[in-house]
Amino acid sequence: MRSALYVPGNRPELFDKALAGPADVVLLDLEDAVPLRDKQTARAEVAAWLRSVTRAFPRIWVRVNPGELGHEDMRAVAGPALAAVCLSKTESAQQVRAAGAVLDACESQPGAIRICALLESAAAILAAPEIAAAPRVSRLQIGEADLRAELGITPGPEERELLALRSHVVLASAAAGIEPPLGPVRTDFRDLDALRESTIALRRLGFRGRACIHPAQLPVVNEVFTPASDEVRRARALVDRFEAAAGGVLLDESGRMVDAAVIRQARRLLAERA
């Protein structure tokens, strides 16, 4: 999963268009993108559209509101078409378990709907290992706008100030054995060069996907998180050479010694391209 496109839940005319587009995940938003006065209408629009989708789509997620309002959101939207809920303002594993209990009571296939926990505060980042290990959690996502405001961080052009926070979430995800985290949105959707540089940095850090707020961002994000043909060729050749060596000493095409960790990395890259 390389890209997730946020779509306002009160803009139903965009739902089908988003699903037909290049986003790997369509993330219908019932939280920040929807004014308080429109929350119930947006929930009804999203629920009706999901009922119109006649088969399961691993590409459809819904971001729900925090607290009891979010529980009401989940009761309305849970169904066969929904692959995951993005749990906004997650700060503890207990919140995840409470959301899971709501889903237990209303989903048609037990355990089918996964949770992407959105970490938007200092407490959330510190609790990331416990949140990542909670039931149903398949992925973490960083919500950096709220996080920067709380911490007083003003990132420079290379965003080094956020490195420790991002690395912590990557580490928590790997330790829990879940998918790599979803990178933060970039609100300036016109500067695609800056988006590319930032996304390349996220990939080097261990992220394997990124949230987007505008369709113009999708081609850049998808390209960065799609392994290049030369990378795939080298990885395939390395795995083939390793398997042929049957445990013997192995060198790559540049003459460097190869161990099992290098082979794991090559296999992961091949899985990403599959």
C-alpha cells in the first residue's frame, strides 16, 4: 500500500471518482475534513455509499472521529466493503480495544475490519509500541500537524526535527510485526518537488506508503514507493544466487559479502513490486 487519498465524507460526488483513481487506498474522512454541523450528514453519505459497493474492497478505509462520536461512526459504516477504520486521536491501546469491541458487535465477518491508529500527540508517540501491538491494528499513521503544534516543532526544509518521532513509529511497527507506518500528509499539494524529496526521505527511513490530501500528489507518492526496475532486477538476481548457493558463501554482483539480512531486504523489495 503506497498511497492513501483522504476524501471529505461530506463530498459524496468524489467517492466513485476517488475509487477509480490511482490511490491504493481511498480514505473517506469523517473527522477533520468535515465541519461539526455536517458530521451526521457525512456519516449517512459515507454509510449509504459503502452499502452501494457490492463487493469487498481492500482499498476503502474510513477515518472516524475520536471518542463516542467515532463509535457511532463505526456502527454506521461497518460492512463488507470496509477494509479498515483509521482511528483518529489514538493515544492508548485501551482506545483501540474499545473500538475493536464496537466493531465486534456490528461487523458481518468477525475480525475483518482492521484498524489504522492515527498518532497525533506526544502521548500517542510514547504509547506507539503498545498501540501497535493492540488487537486489529494493522498499521500506524502519524498525524504531524497536531503533533508539531503540541511540541512546538517548526520543521526545516529537510524535516530533520521530525526524524526521532518518525523513527520511533517505524521501530514500534516493526517490533509489533505489523505493516510499516503510513507517512504524514503534506499540506502544500502544489509543490510536488518538495513532496518527492520528503517522500524519498520517508522511504529511506522505513515507511512504505504515505497519506495524500490531493489527487495531484498520488503519482509522485506511488512512484517513490514503487521499486524501480533496476532495483527489482538486482534483488531477483541476489535471491536466485542465494538459493542456488544453498547456504554457502555468497557475493553480490559488486563482490560484497551477502548475509541473511540482505536477502530479507531483497525479498521484501520483491514483495513490494509484486
